[in-house]
Amino acid sequence: MSETVRLILTIIQVIISVLLVLTVIFQSGKQAGMSGSIDGAADTFFGKNKARSLDAKLEKMTTVVAICFIVLTFVLTIL
């Protein structure tokens, strides 16, 4: 029974790790030189729906998936 649970949790951890890598890869870079800082300031000033943007959703998803990965790693260490 314990080996079955460990196998299932290991498979879930592999899936979560792939999701974590994908969410990090799909995020846009924060550094774009001097033109990026000017454009970024204008974007945050004029952008009213910043919380609904794809970058904001990916950032939240990265946080959730990373927390799940860490918790699952601790659980697998205990088992």
C-alpha cells in the first residue's frame, strides 16, 4: 500500500514539476533595457487591467505550483 501511494505521489510530482517549468518559461522577461523600463512605466500607468493580464496569471500560477511542489517534496521525504 505504501509503495503504491509513493508511486502515485511521485507521478504527481513529475507532472507538477513540468507545470512549474512551463509556467516559468512562458513568462515574459522583466529586463528589456532602457526602452523596456520606459515602456513598462507607461504600461503600468495606462494599463487598468494589469491583474487580469497573462503575465499576472502566470505569476500567480507559478507561485501556487511552486508551493505544491515544495509541500509534495516534503511529503515524499517523510514517506
